[in-house]
Amino acid sequence: MVSENLMTIDELAGYLKVKKRTIYEWLKLKKVPASKVIGQWRFSRDKIDKWLKIDK
């Protein structure tokens, strides 16, 4: 199911072990891959995993 692959800001912060404030800063700087769905940010686990590998 597609929704199992999507994370909220809270879930992403927990996944990456950073504060939500950090996620919001990354969004502002367009540093993290994200999509807005019905006015809320969502993050694809697959895209985040690829982003982490590229960003190293």
C-alpha cells in the first residue's frame, strides 16, 4: 500500500532521530525530498533512504 511508504513530519523526525524543527528547516531550504498532500507534508521512505545515501 502506498500510504505505508509515506511518513509525516513526526515519523520522519523519529526515523532520522532529529527534531521536528530540523525537518522544518530542511523543508524551508528545500534540502529534503517532500510532497504536500492535502496541505500536509509527506515524505516517501524510499526517497528519504536514497537521499541519505546520496547526501553522505
